[in-house]
Amino acid sequence: MQEVTPIPEPLKSLAILLFPRDRDKGERIAQALSDRYQSTIILYEEGRMKRLLERYDLLVAIMAVGIVTRSLCRHLQDKWRDRPVVAVDSALRCAVPVVGGHHGANDLALHLAEGLGLYPAITTATDASGRPCLESVARRLNASVLNRSSSKAINLAFLREDVPVLRLKGPRILLVDEDVAVLKGKGLVLGVGARKGISPDEVLEAVDRALEECGRRREEIAFLASAWIKREEEGLLRAAGALDREIIFLSREELNSQKPTTPSRAEDLGLAGVAEPAVLALAERLILPKRAYGRVTIAIGEN
């Protein structure tokens, strides 16, 4: 089996905005973040902020939050279009996400904490509570949010409970309340069933063999899916981590509402199956019916 390496993504562009006296601090930040961002150091000038926000994916400003806020305020539009901005004090003690916390600023603050030991002053409620948010769920599922106005209600709900991810197949006319987020996904959905005590290498080998059968690559995987009874299966979780992909665990009701094309040993547990029903529940079309690879079963669908 080939060596497992995380799937690389292109580096995002980062502007490091500073006063001349803090150039050495900017160079330290650029060096610490060099494996994640393509950084450019820029001297602060009034009136330059609009051009920086249009040109770069993210911005770090080594200056007081007040200066950053006054420079930004006239250029802010909404949370989905505003560039993520993090303010850093000149002593390199604290990283404060000012704008775009759920859209990259929180991650940037955490990377600064990891690379330079800064305190990440994250204030978004879900992150402060260690809970998911709609934006991170959509990103992990390689999906876009169609009704962005739902984000407030969904993120408030995440503070109280786990919000399920469901799929509705068309043709349908869909009426939703304001607290229902509609996501449009793309990429491959891998349904995975596995015996208890499975190793991550066994899972990864099965994934590679299944992908090879249908002429696809790891890079095309959007996310994995399995049954709720596998939530604590260490080998499955570690394999998903090696692939750098999210894994969704479906309930008995969600799995049994599907009609798989092949019989399954999971019928002994009162299930229609695991791998194939998971794909049928979450993918637009099935491209590889369930296959057994040793102690692992894989089915593949596509959105």
C-alpha cells in the first residue's frame, strides 16, 4: 500500500500589515506560517486597506485592534464576503480575530498560537465552546451554503445540540424554515463498513482498491460516511484523519430508509447495510456498489 500523506491544498495569500518598527515581527510571523500561507509584508498606509482586502485571502495587522477596526469599518460588507483579519499586538503576545472568524481568521489565530505561542483570543461562540459551526461543517463536506441567512440559527443550535446532516434527493420542491441550512456538495462520498478492531491501514488499503476500481483518486474524496455504531472505531477515525477528510455517522433510521443493491451482513444487526446505504443517503448517484476488501466494505457515490 502506498505511503499515506495528507492531501495538499494550495497556500492562501496572506498580507502582513505593519509599521516600519515592527518589520522583524512581520518576518517572524511569515516564517512561522510559511507552510500554510504565502505571506507578503506590507507597510501600513492610510487608504491602502481596500486594495489589500481585494488582493489577499487573509490579513494580519501588527497593531492595536482599534486601528484595525477604524481602517476596516468602511469596507465591511457581510460575513460571507469580508476578508478574514487578525490583529496582533507588537509584543507578539495575542492574536485577535477581528473579522471572519469562521472563514479563516480563527484558524489563522490558532496557527499563530502553534507557531509563535501567541494567545488566540477567539470570541465566536461555537469555537469558544468547542462546538462545530455551519461554516466548518460545509468546508469539511466540500459543500457550499446556498441559504447563508440560516447560519445564525444553525450556529445557535450547535451550542445546544448536534445538528444532523441529511440529504434530500430530487426532483423535489423544498420548503425550508430559516433554521434549515441547504448545502450543495461536490466530490466523492465513500461509504465505509468495517469489522470491530479494524486497523487504519486496512481501511486505507480498501479505500485505495475501491478508488482504483472506478478510476478515481483520493483527492476527489469529499467525505466518508458510516453507521452511528462506528463512532468510536479508532481505526476508522484514524484513516479518515490520514485522508484529511470528514466522516459522517448516520443513524439506524437514515440507513434503513435506503434500498441497497446488494445484501449485507449488517442485516444481522437490523440494518439494511452500512457502506452502500450511507452512500445512497448522501450522494447524488452510486458509482461503485458495495465491495468487500478483507474486513472492510466500501461503496462510492458522487455529488
